[in-house]
Amino acid sequence: MGDLELAKEILDRECLTLAIVKNGSIICTSAERGIKPLYTLVNSMREQLRGSSASDKAIGRAAALLYEYAEVKELHTKLISEKAVDILKRTPILYEFEKSVPYIKNRDKTGMCPVETLSCEIDNIGDLMAGISNFLENIRR
């Protein structure tokens, strides 16, 4: 079984939101919602993510930029925004998805996810990382 297939199997079997595999070994898994688990991984172990395969429940534009920055090899998602597809098209990342939507919705389904909104105004990864950090800090309060 390849890394991407293993990541997909783990995501589904354990009802997770994120599973990342490299060279047949699980790098990480998470059941936490939102951008936080991916952001934390990219921030703390970016080098280990290079060349890995990820299965993610939902990918918006910000997540696509983080996966590009981490240089993952391949990616599967159940739900992806059109803006995320636009990002991934310009990368060497092999990606597949089950459903594409115009944008990722916020948690109460009344509008666009705040992190996707934030990412629409940013193309620089440093600025995106700082913006996500600020967002996460503000929701903790």
C-alpha cells in the first residue's frame, strides 16, 4: 500500500481530520478541526513533511499554501475549495479530491471560513503564517 492510500485509510478508519504518512510511517494524525493542526505541523516540523503524503478532511486556500510550503508530495481531500485547486494546479503536488466547492464555509455555515478569507488577501507564506498565528491567538481568548 502506498503512502497516500495509507493516509486515506487511517483518516477514514479513525474518523480523523488529518493523516500524514511518509515512507510507510505515520508522521502525524489529528482529529482537531480547522487549520490549527496543519499550521502547527508546518511550523514545527516542516522538514519532516517534505515528500510526505497527506489525507485531509477539507482544504481551503490557506491549507493549500501550507501544503505547498511544506513540499508535500501528494494530497487527498474529501472537500476542497476552488481557490485551493487554483493554488495546487501551480505546484508539483499530486492531488485528488472528492468534492470541490466555491469556498470552505465557516463553522456556522453562514459565510466563508475566516482563514480562507484571510488567505485570499495574502500570497506571501510569511504573512500567511503570521495571519494564521494571529487568528488562532484571537480565537483562544
